[in-house]
Amino acid sequence: MGSARDACAAIGREPVPDKAAPASSSARRGRHYWVPSTQRLFGGQIVGQALVAAAKSVSEDVHVHSLHCYFVRKGDPKVPVLYQVERTRTGVSFSVRSVKAVQHGRPIFICQVSFQKAQPSPVQHQFSMPTVPPPEELLGHEALINQYLRDPNLQEKYRVGLNRIAAQEVPIEIKLVNLPTLSQLQSMEPKQMFWVRARGYIGEGDMKMHCCVAAYISDYAFLGTALLPHQWQHKVHFMVSLDHSMWFHAPFRADHWMLYECESPWAGGSRGLVHGRLWRRDGVLAMSCAQEGVIRVKPRDSKSKL
């Protein structure tokens, strides 16, 4: 199984020649490591690879502090993605790069990435990290699915679905906090927390790569937070990300456990909005995220409830 680092690093080391491109731009080609069962490109992979392409166009002494993206077309998992980077601005303190991901000659994704040189400031504060059990005390994704599958009251259609999920080789490790029982699924709030980390070893030296892998991780299971209060009455017909934003606050390691705190303050108009915070184990707020996505559902048959 490929790791999240492999997925983000699967982008050409050398720029792709493009005679038509201006001197202030460059292009790199990315490959795919993990494709979800939907057969759409995973949005986190596109964000992570776009950030890799942008980071290769700036100096070593600047680091990403924010990115803002739009997913504009469905990605094709059968062909590579061409990432076109424009050097929008290179300043003394801040530098901005514009990234366009292209397939079949058309953009599927656009992104603005801002980088900053380290600057100390006496103005500092953050929220407090929620108090939760450590990841060592919680069930992993595979163990959790096996626990549900051992439930004799689980209907066969859900058993088939869980087995299908278990068969997917996801390059991310997840441990849910406050795991709901089947009966509690009827009255859930649009909030969830889970410990998350990238599979495999990344190392300490390359902070840019940790940020790229975190961008990959941040899109996984994020939008589903908006569905939690409604999954009892409705089943998903179509759900995709529309946009994705991230703010990077403090150094971290994406291959170490971080707590992902997610909540959805609003849903309506066939869209859902989610906010997220990624915490280091020592209580430092490492990143903040926001995303809006399309959510179209069908009524769930009253006879097919869990």
C-alpha cells in the first residue's frame, strides 16, 4: 500500500517543458496512488500535490501559512494531472503562488497558496485542545469495522458495505473518539473527533512535505461531518467537495498522531459547510481547515434503518 507521503511526492521532480507558458510559471505532472471506490480522484491528493508543486517554486526559507482551493471538475483517475504554477508574487515576507490542475486540456482544480518567512510576534493565543482519550486507548479503523461486523443485529446490506470499506487500502490511520453505538446514530450532532496520522515514515527535516501530507489528510472524512445528524433519514446520492481552505499555525509531524476536531455549523441548499482543527498531542493548534461541498441525498427506506 502506498503512503500519503508517496501520494503527495508522486509529482515530477523536474518541470514539464511548456513553451507557451510565461517565464514566471512552471508545470509538473502528478500520478495517482490511491483512488476511492467512487472512481473520482481523491481531493486530498490533488490539494497535497498542488502544494508540492507550489512549494517547489519558492525558496527554502519560506513556509506555507494558508491555501484556498476550488474543485471545478471531476478528476479522471486514468490519466496524470498537470500542475501549472504561476509565481503571482515573491515579496520580502510573503510569496503567493497560483496553481491550476489540468486534465484533458481543462482545469479540474485551482488554488492560491501563500508562503511566509518566519516572523516572531508578541501577539499570540489559541483555543484549548479538547480533553479526549489518547489514540493508544482507542480502536483502529480495521478493529472498529470488525466490531460492527460481529454484531448479530447488523443487517446484511450494511455488512456488505462495511466489508467493502475494510477492503480499501487507505494511506491514512484513523481512530474515532466517542464512538457512537448503532442506536445513537439516530440523534447525532454535526460534530466528530478522531485521531489521524499518515501511514509510513516521513521524518523530521522536511516541514514542507509534512504540510503537503497534512493537506492530503485534511480532506478525508471531513465533509461527512455535515451528514451525521441526517444519516438516519437519508442516504448519500452524491457528495463532493466544492472548495477547501487551510491555515497552518505551528510546526507538526503528519506521521504522528494529531486530533482532528470537526464540526458543521450549517447545511442547506444541497450544500454542507464544515470547520476543522488539527491539534498536536501536546495541545498546540497546528492547523485550521474549512470546506464546503455538494450533498445530495435520497430518503432512506424506513424498513432499512440500522
